[in-house]
Amino acid sequence: MMKGANVVVPAAEVRVEVSWQAGPGVPDADASALLLAGTKVRSDDDFVFYNQAVHPSGAVRHVGKRQGPTVVDTLSVQLAQVEPQIEKIMLAASADGGTFGQFRDLCIRVLDAATGGEVARFDSTGATTETAFVLGELYRRQGAWKFRAVGQGYDTGLAGLATDFGITVDDAPVDQPFTPPPSRPTPAVQPQQPAPPPTQPYAPPQGRPQPVQPGQYAPPGQPFAAPNQPHPGARFPSPATPSGQAPVNLAKVSLTKESPSVSLTKHGATGGVMRVNLNWTSMAATGRIFGKLRGKNIDLDLCCFFELVNGAIGSVRALDRRFGALYEPPFIHLDQDDRTGASITGENLSINLDYTGFFRRILVFASIYDGASDFRNVHATVTLHPVNSAPIEMTLDGCTDNSRDAVLAVLENVNGELVVRREGVFVRPPAGQPGGGVMEIARLYNWDFGFQAGRGK
């Protein structure tokens, strides 16, 4: 499409994809949507982006980003559910750490969500110093929806663009990353030869609660309730965040080798359900194939080990057929087992931060179940989405050996603060045990439970 052109959108639900070519010196970018009544939003709730992923009506969602040679950030729009007061939906992109003059092949596509067919495509060219763009708009015309290619640039970033349409932006500085105490032990990450199996069953150190089998929890000696916390058996909805009572926070947090840790507590994530999302792509030489490598579907599993303050340990893991629970121990739930990588939302662990006081530590890891021999040529992105706090993103790539398992992050209760630490460690199985990577993770990070052969999925 040419700039200014328009086309009828015949679909009831569309997927909006903002994409560009990755490469050296190319910044990241983020897709967003503003729902307008006239020329302005009605409230800050009409802004959908990485920190506010779902419109209150449910009609517009920020689905998430797929990394690879071509990076794709996706929005979902159910046109039939858009409120009658909304006349148009502005579709924007904002650069993170650079300008759009550094991008190659920036474009926006509108796809029929039911068929995958392309409804419209606009390639944005000629950018220089712009840091945000309105790439297109969905608008009503005589009872139908249409798409127009816009291509309007801003030098003031996402904050300037959002402010122009009536959003109140929080310009408060972001907290500094958490620095763990210098004496804090760091687990060894280099695979070693496993110790010879003991001749007697494992006996825990004196005074330590007996570990339980993965995915189970041991009943404590006293009622399992922390001060100012509901009893873990209680079921209740997470408290809703009051709408429109605080400026929109545009901050993002990226955990890197240089800055690997951050305190969730200091960033305001003191309750609600935090989603941990895993998304992945192939980096095969044949080109980007989301969820596929050399013609095969990749089955990449998101898993975790947990340890509670009463000493109970276990796993939330599809291969164990243990999907957890949110309102009783372990307060962690795996929402799906994406066996093909076809789900654009990947796999998600939900962690109930209303029970932060019950967690001692949580280790989040990923395993290749099928479709790839190891993590070479696989690029994964892990994003934590806490309530009332900026999302926390970390990437996983660069595997150079035959590792089929990778430790993504550790969440630990440090003096009452829940701290997340990026790991990014690929774990090879012990010699002679090709499927033993998960057992090696448990050994390296001191999770003292035994494993039994899995039944498959």
C-alpha cells in the first residue's frame, strides 16, 4: 500500500504484525495501539502496549514479540468487540534505544486471524531521526472497518506520541537493578561428572525437612500462613488495579550479563499474578521459522523447580504431568504445553505473588522435548509480566554445544524481597545420560530430590 491509501477489512478479528529485520546496530521496537473517541483517548485505559497488554473491553491485546532474523511484535484486535464509542484504533511502533533510521524493512501487516490471509501491508521507508511512528489506523466507515496506511513519525518517542493522543505518562525514573549481597553463593554452572550413586537412600541433613517428590508439597508442622497473608487454601480473585488513578508507566527492564538482577518488590510487584512467558524462534540458515527447525516442530517446555519456606520442594513441568495451582501450594501454574511452537503466546507460568512470603526460591528453566537436537540455532525470549510493574525481559541464545536444557532465571526471597536473577546457562547432560539434563540442573542448583523416568507427554 502507498502512504494514505485505505482498504476494507472484511474480517471480524485481525492480527496486526509490526516487523523489521534484526541485525547489528538495529534497536528493538514495540508495537502499541491507541483507541480513540474522536481525536483523543477517553482515559489511559485506551492505550494498549507492553505494560498494559489488554484493553478493558478485551477487544485489543498486545500479544507479544517473536525474535529471529525478522522480529515481529503482534497485536490482536477483535473488531466486533470494539466499543461503539471508539471511532479508530491508531497502530504505532516505538524504537527502544535508537531511531527508526537504523531499521531495515519496517512494515505493518493486517492479517485475518481466522485464515492467516493478508488483508493489508504498508512498508514504512525514509525514516531518519524518528523514535516513534503511527504506521496505520483501523477506523469505522459506514458500519464497516477499514485500514489506512499513515506513516506519521515522531521525534519524541512513545511518550510524546501517547501524550499527543491524551495519555498521561509517568516520567518517574526507573529503580536501579538489585545488587545481591557480595557474600551470596553462586551455584556452579559447569557440568561435571555425576557422583557415583549412593548405596543407601538419600538422607537429608539433620534438622532439614524431608524433600518431597517433584510437584508435591509437604504439610508443615504449623498452619502454613504468613503474617498479613491469606491462608494458602483460600481462593480469591487477585485485587484489581484501580483504573485511571496513576500515570501510564512506559518503563521496561532488561536483564543482561552486565545487569543480571532486579528486585520485584522494589519495582512495585508486591501482589497479583505474575506471568512468565517463554517464546522462541529458529535461527536456522534456511530463514526464520517460528517454532520450527529444519521442517520439524520444536517442542520447547517451560518448567520450574520450587522450594517453599517450610522446606517443601517440587516441580511444575508438563513432562511430570504436574501443572501446579495458583491458590494452594505451590502457588505456581503452567497454563499450557505448546507442543509445536505454533501458539503465538508461547508457554506461560503464572506465579501468585500474593503468596510471596511462602516462596524460598524458584528456578525457571526450559527443555527441548522434540524437534531440535539441542539449543544451537534456537533463540528464546523470557518475559516476566508482574502486576503494577514494568515487564522484565531476558534473552537466551548463543548455545555452542549439545545442551537440551537451559536455566533461564532464579527467583529468590532475599531478606523479604523477591529478587529475579538472569541465569542464561545451557546445561549438558552427564556423560552416558543423554536425557539427564534436568537431573543435572537439580544437582547444580542443589534441589535435593530424586527423579523417576518420565512417562512422556
